[in-house]
Amino acid sequence: MKRLNPFQALFLGLSILFPISAAAQTYDTSGGPVEFTFKYQEGDSYRILSTVNEDVYVNMRLHHSAEIINRISTQVLSVKPDGSATHKSTFMTTESSQSVVDSGSFSWGEEYLSIFDRSKKGVYTIDDQYFMPTVRDVPIFPDHPVKPGDTWTAEGHEAHDLRLNFGIQTPYKVPFTATYTYLGTVNREKKQVRTMSYAAASVSKKSNNQSLNKTSNKLHVFRVKYSMYMETPERNFKAIDDPYADYPQVMMGFSDELVYWDAEKGAIDHYTENFRILIETAYGRMYEFRGTAHAEVSDFIRTDTPDNMKTVQTQIDELGLDDVNVVRGDKGLTISIENIQFKPDSNILVEGEKDKLQRIAQILSLFPENDLLISGHTAVANNGVDSQKLSMDRAQTVADYLIGIGVKDRHQVFTQGFGDTLPIAPNTTEAGRAKNRRVEITIMDK
């Protein structure tokens, strides 16, 4: 499993992820013994998108509730003869407070890089310079076949990032012993597929053909449970700067998780979680986190290819989209909407721009599995307008509109604003300023 650092957002709405109790579900237990292993292939890319809903208590009082999105994109760099593989991952966390949980996209959070090895049975090897993933060595599979009802145990640990709140400069590692139970198999639930044009369906099928061939109709289900408890009786952290700073004296909690495994792909399909965590500090502060989580693992449909760029540009031309072009970027394929019209110094779209966005939505339907990153840009403001906030608000408006017409689920849409910091033309002419007043929609590869 991959879980993000829990203390990264501690006073901003900490996200500690832990798993869910087994629901009332019927499992097929007729299958014989099966040996489970991760099946890595060099060049494979996948994304994990988890949604966490949690309540955070400080000194036994509810501090806030939050919905947290964790987005992890990973590429398998190489596979060794023993079946282990080196992975390169980018982790991103963003949070929506309770007041806006029911609507809107999520702002793009800070990104963190991690490089690690993982064995074919699931054991991590990772340097202490990397704080993510937080939960390591889950799941771990035994070296022998198992049948429904079989149980086993394996050691694991969590590596928490306490730099911001406690000044601890290396991962704070909490060990645990997890108990696994193989419950049996379930039929894979059919996911809803958006209606799209024949051309879009053809491109999507061609791009994802390999993944479709590897997907099985049944998923194997494991229950994973562990409790953890660790005391830090004295200030023995080498990297702590302030000798009088508070520090975590006790960390305890439980994890109860259901992992749905695709044996054909040798990878996790999705998982559900239920968690509770308590942290008591040396100065008597108590932090408690309760919540549930759900995560989906999906292969990337590679968008940043010459063929896809040509297809998107053809669609732009055929749809008669003025001031719209497509470029290849470091995160994927970006559709740039220049001179997008809002009411003066506001984030209110001019009515005619909605028709343009509806036509662009037809292009976005070519890539139903890929997330969107919507970026706002402004020209130089001379009237005291906060360009940064305005660009962010305009990106949010475009995101909300696309979500509202069903282009994507809101958990697949992220926003960011750059103000006037990234001009693509001089701001000395009206034509240049028009180009700089733009919104960019990136169909994300990673």
C-alpha cells in the first residue's frame, strides 16, 4: 500500500491514512491454493487516487473535519532478476475543508518525490531521505500458496514526516505486525464508461489495449489488520534543533483494511480503509484522527504522444475553437485557452465561453481515465487586483463548470493559479495581454 505522510498537514488538517473493516460481503471460497506476487514490468505507469474523510481531535475536542485527496503517480524504472523492481513516485496531497466538501475541485498541493525498491512479495527498501510512502510493507505475501481462510503475519512499519511540527529531520518509524486473512474472490464491479464519439473510443481503446488484456474478471480479497504502539521516553532525535521543543511521546492506533487484488496484473486494484490514530506529546497534547478511506489504482493512458497531440489538434480545428491550441508538457497534454473571457476583474465566465468549454469537453472525453489539472493565468494587473487569487479563482470556475457538465468526477480535477508570473507574450500590447489571460487544461500522464 502507499499512504502519504500523516503529519505533513497537521494543524492544516492532518491526513493519516489507515484501513477499513470488512463489510458484509459474500466471497467465493471454492478456489484452490494460490501464490500471490507483485508482477512488475519495466516502463509500467500507474496512479493511485485515494479519498480520505476524517475527523481531527485536539485535546479531546473536535478540531475539524476534512476530505483529503492523495494522488500518487508511479513508474517502474527497472526490474531485477529476483523479481523486485525500482519505482519512482510522485506524491501529492490536497485537502478540502468541511464547508466545501460537497462541491468543487481540489487545489493542486505540494509534490514529493520518492524512489524505492519493492520485492515481488511486497517488502520495501527505501532510503531515509524519502518520507513517502508512509505505510510500508503492506501487503506482504507469504512464500507459499494460500487458500481462502488462510492467515499469516508479516512485519511492517509506518514512516511519518514530523519535520514541520516537531523538527524531526528523518522519518519517524513506528513498527507493527500485520495479520492477513485471505477471504476469497469477488466479481469485478463494472465501472461506468462515459459516452464518447467513435473516434474517441478508438483512441482510448488503442491507448489502453495492454491494460485491458491484463485485467481479470475476479478480484482476490485480503483483510489486513494491525495495531501499533510506540513510546519515545526521551528526546533522542539527533536532528531535532530546539532542545525544548515538544515531541511525540506515544503513538498508537489501529488499521483495518480490505485489499482487492488483480492476480492477472499482479497488482492492487483498489482498497478500503478504516482508521484511528492517537498521538500524545511530551507536553501533554493529544491528537486523534478517525476516518475512512477509499483508493483506486489505475494504469495511465499515455496522452503525451505525437499521435494524440495530432488527434487533439484535429479536434480543435474541426470544432472551430479559436484561440485554443495544444502543447506537450512535463505532466501531459495541455490544451491552452487563450483570451478566455471573464467579467472584468472577476471569475465569472462570459456566457459565450461556456459553449467553448462544452466543445473542449468533447476532446477531454478522449481520455476518460486521466486526471485534469486546470491552471489559471492573468496578464499584468495595474488596478490593485490580486493576480494570484484571480488566476486561482478563474481556474476553479472552469473546473467547476467541467465537473458540472459531467466531464470528470470532482476527485479527478485539480486547480492551480500562477497569476501573471508565466506570460507567453509581452504585456505591452493588448494582443499580448489577451494571450496571457488564459486557462490551461492538462490531461495528466503523471
